[in-house]
Amino acid sequence: MAKLTFKSSLEYSEATFSWIVTAGIAVILLLSSYDLWTQAVRPSVLIIALVYLLFALLQLGLAWRIRNDIARSGAIRSSTRALGYIQLLSLFSGNLFITASALHLIKRDRNTEYTLAVYTLLTGLFVIAISALNLFKPYVADTFLPAISLLLITTGFHLISLLLVARFMKGRIAAPWLSPVAILLILTSVTGNLFALLLGINLLIKIRHNGKPATAKWEEVWGKLTRSTTSMIGLFFIVFLFSMAVCSYFTFDYAMATENNYSAILQHPSLAYPLGTDNFGRCLFTRIVFGARISLIVGFFSTLIPVVIGGALGAISGYYGRRTDNIIMRLLDVLYAIPGILLAIAIIAAFGANTFNLIIALSVGAIPTYARTMRANVLLVSTFEYVEAARALGTRDLLIIIKHIIPGSLAPMIVKSTLTIGAAVISTSSLSFLGLGVEPHIPEWGNILKLGSTYLESHSYLAIYPGLAIILLVLSFNFLGDGLRDALDPKLG
Amino acid sequence: MKPAATYAKMYADPSYKYFLLLLGAPVNLAALVVYWVQRRKDAYHVLYNETHAALLESDVKLRIEAETLEQLRCKMSFFGETLSPERLRRQVESVTADKLRQQAVIETERKLERRGVSESSYVGVVQNLLARPIFFGFSLIAGILMYALMLVYSNPYVKYIFERIVMSLFVILGVSVLVFTILYLSPMNPAANILGETATDEQIAQFNRIYGLDQSYLVQLWNNIKGILTFDLGKSFAGNEQVTATIARKFPITLTLTVISLAMSVLIAIPIGILSAMKRNSFWDYSFMFIALIGLSIPSFWQGLIFILNFSIKLHWLPATYNPQNALSLIMPTVVLGTGLTAAVARMTRSSTLEVILEDYMVTAKAKGLNQRQILFRHAIRNAIIPIITVIGLQFGAMLGGSAVTEKVFNISGIGSYIVDKQFIPDIPSILGGVVYTAITISLINVIIDVLYAFFDPRIRTKMKHY
């Protein structure tokens, strides 16, 4: 019985997960702190590794304590919860897994808004921290100072709203005077901080419904999603990158990423060039930051296009059935038989390598999978009684499909598209790496990697960092997708 | 096989009816003549004509006529229409005639039922004929194609395999048309790319004539489809080599690579997935699933570069490029190629095992007193393996396509890197051949997997009996 109780405790499973991940990262860092090439130890990496190891051990102890608490009294003691404040320090080592777990441990009865407010603040802080690294550069963009002060003010406001939400938000009841705060929060989302947008919308909804669960589905989904650390961390990284992509217009200098600087060729990482420079003297760090933009754009559009086209085809063929279904699905079988990457290569071979063609090429190959998913859902939904009722009332087919069938069968599409944005990001960079993707002069992660791969022996960091960026982004989408699947439709898991 | 029964069943199946009539045209023609002859003196028709005539004479006709007139008047007044008496009369007549005919059919059938005679239909005639040894013997020679089709139809497994193969033939045809059309629409000019900027118009025209690029779309399409089916796609634009011969040389390399990494990933992933499902939410579950998620998120070219950096450049353990003579050089490419598949299969195994172990029959198995091991192997894995095989089949295709990137990283001269090398020109026959033959391989593998299901899954096997 006791065993079951602590296994079902969210705090316990989060603590376990975070110490395992942190220990894993610590081991990887430890391994890379020893340079096989020169047989020397890199002190900076070793220190970070030891910090991670320390936090992993602390977290392990904390997990053990939570387990004992629950086994003994069925609840976590306040003294154990207080220990979470120590673990909050892990934020400075950039360890979000432990930070998130600590934040959840500290507040006993947390709600969706509290979690969203925390992540709003974290996103702002991370964006400022990353942008501030530009201060070490020889020069900064003209708009750097005003932009960064605006960001600081916004983040200060986010801190205030976090405190307000933590204090005045009880359960699902929000104080009505919070609505100007909510509107301001929505306005601050122009910095790309989508958490602020979500928080604002959530607050407005709660204020409007005054504690009555009018939008049960929306609340339930966000409730479940915010309770799962991994999906929130995934969402955090995506929002962070998005916000970076927006803010970098003002805080980063595009010339650093594209213009040659022959006085700083192939420099190793330093404060001015946090990830070093490439063979043209371009700052790798700035290039990776700008690369996020193109990866997000290509990933988003090459998912959106097949979702719309495949979804429409799937809905039509599922709703009308018989001959329509047969014709559409047999034609899509043809597309389905060609592996996505090969079809993309063939399309790009025919029409040339550029971003637009890349998006089209990746989209075409993904249409059949979405059509199949949608068709299966529509087949299920169109047997429901409310669809029959609508038909009996004489509603036109098109209206039935748009108003009743598509909303009812959207959940698996959302999950699938989140999971495949990651795959699209990988395909984009793979094709760029082959010279078939984004134009070579644009700083895109695959392009940066392709360039770095020629310096693998002497300057391996040129190939390692862009790859890490790709992995983190794809991993985030996979985390988010898994979380969405659990939140939207537990049966899919 | 009972030819008569099979014929009747196929005749009722709309997707086979026309093939049956077409392939057995001589037999069907003969049967049709017999049918027409029989129809004349058939009991049904004689009786029907009698009944119909009797009805025309009786007062039933007058009653129906009056009824119809009344109905039409009501209808007209409701819709506010006016019809000339002439047209009204004609409408009444035609409706009445229809109704009388229906009435006659019903009455005839009632009478026949009383006597125990059935209506003679075309299928009935054929069935009767086939039961006669002489006709059957003749039809065997004349309708040999039809009997072949009937043989296929009569066995559910054979029919299923046959349909699956026909379907993939259409898919292969579609793939060829699609890929060729994409390449045909290309605004690129291979002639100018190969001959260089200094090429004159005559040289370009000459090049286009040699490779048939000046012909119309349909002619080129036909030639290419014929080429794909006869394994003769002509010579490549650059390098002047036989396309199919080159593909035949490069394809086995890719296939070996994929098969080895497939075997490796299945051997690793399935035990991991089962272990994670059995020890849900434990340390091992978290670790394995986190690693699997990273495996899904890692771009293969980056993984390849990191492997080369660590194991070849720094440690000197493994060679950085592939060499057919050196088995050690296979390790890194297969691991890189198999990572995504391993991750996907491990995740799928976990979720499908989790689903299975919550089923009622697992409780039954436990209640029967089976031990953990028997439950796992006899009941859990056997049921969980079906969706896993589907994922493996799907991923195998992705792997064949995705091998292009891995091959480029490790400098392997497989089909993937061949297509990538040829796309800059674009070398139409080479790309077409590479993509289409890969798609054909994938389709064939999917057919084999589907057919294996039909044999091994008892649930599908039962369904097949009614197929």
C-alpha cells in the first residue's frame, strides 16, 4: 500500500526523474571534461560537472525524504518542502529539471496560473541572460540598450504578476481586479514570451467565469500539462527559443552572424565569442541564435501545411466514405510509399534548393500520415449521435464537417503534429547538411554544422554546438508532444 | 473448389464481376446464348406474362388508375402546378403501367413459390451449365484465365495476397508517374549543367535528342515506366553508365547496412521496452525512456560526426569511413542508422506491452496459476508484438530513405548517397531509378509483413475465413 502511495505522488516521481536526468548530464559532462586528444582536464567543464553531481545527490536525498514522509504519514512534511528552496539554486547552473521540481515542491496547492507565471518569469530571465552575453562583444547592436531595458521592465512586471498570482489566486477563483494585469500580460507577449500570453488568457477566462468551470476541457488540458514537468520544460525551451528569435532582432547584431571578420578566424570559445568563431570569423553563438528563427519557421510551416491539406483530405474521405475514400486513400498510398526524405530530395532536385522549396518538399511527404490519422478519427466521430442529430436537422455536409467533426477529431492531430515538428526540424537540418536545404549563406543549424564538419579534427566545437541546439529543440518538441498526448487523450499513450 | 459456387460468389462481388466476365469471355458468351434461349420458354416468364395480361384485363387496373390520378391531382394542387389534360393522362398511364408491372412480379413470385420453382437468372444458368461435365470440359480450355482467377478467389489467403500484390503494383506505377512528373516539371536544365555555360544551342539540342528529352511528356513517361519494369533505364546523363547496373551495384550495400542495423535495434529495443513496461516508473524505466527520447531527437548526421570525432579521430578505435573489406567499419554506420529505429521500437514496445498487461486475459492467466515467465512469454509478448512489427515495417522504409544522410557522413557509396550526388545535375534517370526502386523495395517489404500477419495473428486468421 505504502509503495503505491509514494509511486503515485507527483512530487516523488518528479524528484526521481530530475535526479536521474541531472546525474546523466553530470556523467556526460564529466566524460567530456577529460580531453582525450590532449590527455588534459578542462577545469571549467569539470566544475560544472561537479555542480550538477552535487545537485543530483541533493535531489536523490530529497526524493528519499519525500518517499519516507509519504510512507510514514501519507503527506510531505513542510520541512521537506522547505528544502526545495535550496534546490532552487540549481537555476544558476541552468538545470531546469531540478528547478522545476523544486518549484513544484515548494508550493503545496499550486494551480495552472502559478506554474505559467513561474515559467513566464523564467523565460524572461533566460532571454535577458543570453542577450546580456553580448555585452562582452566589441560592439553591440544600436537597439541593444533600449531593448534590454524594455526586457528588464517586462520581466520585473512578470515577477510582480507571479507574486500577485501566487497570493490572490485560490483554486480556480481569481480576484476580478486582476484583469488589467492579465491584459498587460497579453501585451507583453510581443517579446515572444508565449507563457505570458497563456497566463493572461487563462486569467481572463477564470475571471470571466468567476470560478465556474465553463471551459472544462481547456482548463483540464492546461491543468494536466502544467503538472507534467517534462512537457513544461519542453514548452519552456520552445517558448524561450521563440522569444530569443523575436528579441534577437533588437538585441543581436545580424552582421556578427553573416559578415566575415578575418581578424577573428577560428577562435576558441571566449567571453566575447561564447561558442567560438568559424572559418570566416563569424560568431558561432550569434549564428546559432539566428538559426533558431529559420528552424522554427521551417518546422512550423512544414507541419502546418500537411496538417491542413492532409487533415482536409482525411476528413473528406472519412466522412464521405465509399468511392471518395477509396480514391483519395489509394492516391495517398502512392505518396506514402516513398520515404519522406527521398521524396524531399527528388522535389528539391527538380526545383532547386531554397527555403520555400524545402518547406514544400517536407510538407508533401507528410500529407498521407496526417490524412490517415484524420480519417481514422473522422470515421470514429461521424458515428457519434450529435453528428447524426445535425444531419437529421438538415445541416449541410460541409457545415457538419467544419462545425462538428473536425473539432471532435482534432486532439490526435495536435499531438501528432507536435511530435512531427521535431522530425521536421531534423529533416531540415539534415537536408541543409547535404546542401539541399536552406541557402548556404543563411545561418541555419544544418548549414552551420556542415561548415563545422570540415573542421572536425581541429575545431570540433563548430560541429558540436549547433548539433546540441538541434537535439534540445527536437527533444523539447518530443517532451511537449508526449505531455500533450497524456493531457488530451490518455488512450493514445 | 466448387466452380459453380465460386462463380456465383464472384458474380456478386462488384470488384471481381467485370474481371470475371472479361477473362472468361468465351464461356460467358456461350452461357449468355443459352440464357436467352431458356428465357423464352422459362416457367417464370410464361407465368409472368399470364399474370400481367390478367391484371390488365381485371378491374385492378382501373382502381390503380383512379388512385394515381387522385394522387397526382393532390400533388399538383400542393405545388400549385397546372398540367395539360394530355400530359396528365400520359403521366397517369406510365405510373399505372409501372405499378401493374410491380404487382405482376409480386404475384408471379407468390405463385411460383407455391409451386416451388425459382426464377431463372444468368448466374443460375451458368451454374447449371458448369455442373454438366461436357460444358465444364470445354470451358476449362476456353476460360482458362477465368478459372485461374476463380482459383485465386476461392482461397481466402491466396485472394488476400493477390489483392495486396495488385494494390502494390498500382502503388509502384503511381510512384513512377509521380516521381517522373516531378522531375519532368523541373525548371532545371540538365544539358546546360553538364555541357557547361559555353555549350551552344545545337549541342544542347543534340544532348536532349540523345537522351530523349525532346520528346513529349507521355512518350517519355511511357519509356521510363517501361524502363523501370524491364530494368533498363538507359544511361545516366553524367558518367555514361547504365543506370540500373549502377543501382544494382549500390543497392545491396544500403540494404546490408539497413538489415544489420534493423536486426541490431530490434534485439536491443524489444527487451528494453518490455523491461520498462514491467517495471513502470522505476529508475530503469525513466532512464531507458529518456535515452530513447534522446535517440529520437538526435540528428543522425550529427551523431555520425560525434562518433567519428570520438572513436576515429581521438581514440583510433574504428575507421572513419566505410570499407567493405573491414567489418569494423560497419559498426558506426549501423549504430547511427539504427538509433532512431531502436528508440521508436523501444517506445512502441513499452506502450504496447503496457496496454496488454492491463487486459483481462492477463488476470486470467495469473488466476490459472501460470508463473510470471509463462505469462510474459505466452500472453504478453505474443499479443504486444503485432503493433511493434507494424512500427518496424514503417520505420524500415524511413531507414532506407534516411540512409542517404548516414551514407554521406561515412562516405558509403550506397543508393542514398548516389541519389544525393546525382540531384545537382539533375540526372533524371538516376534519381528516378534510385527513388522508385527504393519505393518498390519498401512496398514489397510491407506486402510481406501484411501477409505474415495474415498467417501468424490468430485474430486476423479468423477474419480471413470470412474474407
